[in-house]
Amino acid sequence: MTSYLRPRDLEEAVVARAAYPNWMVLAGGTDLMVNANHKPIPGGILDLWRLGEIGFIRVGDGAIAIGAGTTWHEVERHPAIRDRLLPLALAAREIGALQIQSRGTLGGNIGTSSPVGDSLPVLLALDATIEVASVRGRRSIPYSTWCTGYRTSLLASDELIVAAHIPLPGAGTWTTWRKVGTRRAQSISKVMGAAAIILDGGTVVSARVALGAVADRPIRITAVEDAVRGLSLARAAEAARAAVRTSIQPIDDIRSTSVYRREVAENLVARFFTSAAGVS
């Protein structure tokens, strides 16, 4: 029989996490319940689903903080996220069916660190910071360093994810998110990506571009960022396409081939810049 514990608050939760570091952390359960069909749950379950201290969206002067227990439905419908962090709202809208969106959480996506986590390129492109807690206190980890490999991260075994802090894009910044899957909805991504492009008229001042499903973790494509700096958007699109071509080594798997993923990634990133041209 699997052991089970539901802490009353975050203080109890971190104490439990320290005592049972090998237990599975449960929030929405959208990954845990699928995996339970294939392999036993080790140790026990630490249930954080109704922990109010990690279920919030707070809008500050320069950033929005989103609690790890916030569902995709809550993320997608929040007016400040739709208005100021549109790529995250777009990703939330495409994560699974409505049932998944009403249970799945931002913290779950961050914690699993899957290369096909739809929200994760957004966190990279928007320079998010992840707040974690343990009995030792709290610390902040730049999401740019969070993923260390396939489904691994800097989260220590006694730590819990509290929130993501996402800076609000400044004036002149165009942001977007796109995915390509087998179907338009309810499909695991073959390739997905996000971008934050700072523009001066029709010229690229700087850009942050991130892709998922093209490596063992979500990655920033720094070669694109270097290649497009100072270019017109039309020239930037072609420079970005060429930079993607030589920057990624996607794999063949049951969802797609490396050749297809590379071509899609090239087109996806190029479209970031051609789409920005339509609004600059």
C-alpha cells in the first residue's frame, strides 16, 4: 500500500519533503497518474494539491509571480497574463484537453523538466526565475540554469517548487509562442518555441529565442540571438533560419524524425521574425 500525506501548509510540506525525499510530489497528478499505470510509485505521495501558499498569481511592478500550484486554466484566463505574458497564456491554452488544464499545474511542468514541456521555452525566453523552499530556507534559481539534462534539474531532493517569477517585457518587446504537433490540439509537441524580440522600428535590437523537443532539455538558441542582432526583421528571419539549422541535433522518436524536427524548427523561428514584422 502506498503511503500518503497531505500537509496543511508550506511549512509542514517542506518538513515532510525533508523526511521523505524519495516520495512523489503530487499537485494536479496529470503525470503521476499516467506513470502509475506503467511502474509503481516509490515510497509514498506528498499531496500539495490544495496548498494555498503555492496557488496564486501576483502582479507586481516589474514581474508576475505564479505559484507552482496554479493550474493551466487559471494561467490562461488571468487578464494580466493574457495582456502582459501572452506566450504563457498561449502555451496554457494548448496544454492537453480542458480536463488536463483544470488539473495540471505550472509547477508540474517545471518539476518534470521534460524537453516537451510546452511552457518551458516561455520561461527561458522571458528570463524567469524559479523560487524553491526547504527546511533550509528559500532560494531563487534562474530558469536558464534550471534544467541539467533529460528530466533532471537543480531542484534538491529536499526542496519544493514555490513559484515562477517572470519579468514583464518592456516597451518595444514583441513576444510569442508556437507549437507544432500531430494535431492542432491535445497532442504532445513535435517542436515548440518562444521568443522575446526587442525592436527599434523594424530593426532587431536583441532577442531571446528558445525551443523545446529538439534536445534533451528546453534550450535557448543563442546562435540565433547573436545572428539577428542589428538586422532588419526580413534579414533576421533568414539569418535565424540558418542559425537554427546548425545549432540543434534533434532525435528520431515515435512522434517525429530528426529531419522533420530540424525543418520545422527552422521555419518556426524564422516565422517569429516575419510575424514581428507585421506588428512592428
